[in-house]
Amino acid sequence: MTEVWASIQSNLDAIPLDSVIQGLTLTTRQLQHVANPRMMALASLQDWREALMRLRSIRRWLPTIEKQLPLQQLIVFLTALIEMDEDVDDQVRALGLSLPMLPKEAAHDVAIEFLHFYSPKQYPLATTWVYSWKTGTGALPYLLEFTNEPGHNGKDRFRAFGAGYAELFARLGQLDIALEQFTLHRWGMYSNDIVLAYVYADYLYKMYFTTSKSIFSTIPTVLGVVSYLLGLPIPKEAVPTGIPMEQEHSPVS
């Protein structure tokens, strides 16, 4: 187990992450600016649109949402999540019911991303790529295969802990403790995000990206995948060929 954490630490040390942390910090600042109850009346629709478009799930699904729902109403639903401040499963379920035009997991990702980047310390990042209830796969179970309970797949492992976000948040809290133990908590409230995005990038490279040279030549580096998963632009230097990648149609979407 120690060897796995040491390997993650060594590999992350080789990746220039300053721009990623700056980007995540800006995402949180913009969301807190528009959604802060004291500032909400001063935020324009354009302010909201710019802040929300920093979220990967919103960028992907906003065109679908706006075909049936004006942006103003989506804002009402999102700010209601903050005001609920109760059981996270109820919060996520509430937005899912409010966005019937989206697949359930997509609506849940919108809720989780919004809550997480609005309040990173209170709400861990628990989107589908971190853990999918449907398939039992994702960055967290992939990481646990190497660091805890080897031989158990994601569905078996999480079934014992319930099937709600509260239980998933508890597991992510345990990860946060492990990162402190292995000196991987260096990115503050975004440490879990960075480590999980790196782990999922590792999973994607091993499972998909190396199966075809033609695909691999257009796939970004680990920095690019980490940036993409966390909703940030893929740096030009993170695409080996220099060819822009169609993000919404890539294997990591």
C-alpha cells in the first residue's frame, strides 16, 4: 500500500499543477460570488453563465437544459440546493427531479459539481467518474483496488456501505485522511480532486488510451486529462500532437 502512495506522489510531483490549482480556485471564487446570498441580487445572468460554464457537467448539458428550462430557473434550483443544507442525498435527488430532461446520473453530476466547487470543504467531489452507482467503477474503487481490500470490485465494496452520497462522502473523507498521512494533502481543499483525477487518468490510459495508436496520438497527457476532468481547459502543451481535442466526444467524457 505504501508503494502505491509513493508512486502517486512521485508521478504527481512531475506534473506542473499550479495552473490547475489556480483554475479550481477561480471556479470556486466565481461560484461563491454569484451564489452568495448577500451578492446574489447583484449578479447578472451573464455572471451566472460564466461561473456555471466553468463546471464540466454544466458545459456538457446546459444546451439540453435550456431547450426546456430558462437559465433563470436553473439558477433558482441550484441556489435552493445551498439553502437546503440538509441531507446531501435529498439535495442531489431534488435537482434530479427538477431536471427530467437529463439522465439521472448527469443531473446528479450537475448537483455534485455545483455544491463541491461552491463549498469544497463541505461537499467532496463525487461525480460519476469518481464513482458510478450504475457500474460500480470510477477513480475511487480503482484506487481502493490497490490500497485497500484487494480483490473486491467496486459494487461489492460499496454495497456494504450503502448506496447513498452520504456513505460515499464518508469514504472520500477517509481518503482525505490517507492523503495527509502520505503527504499528499499539499493542494489543500482540492487535494482529493487532484489525486482522484490523476488516478482516473491512470485508469483511462491503461484501459483505453493505449489500445490504439491512432487514438493515443490525439489524447492529452495526464495533465490534460486531469484538467479536463476538473472542468478546466486542456493546456496546449498537454496535447502531444497539438491537435485540439473534441472534449465532448472523447473517451473521458
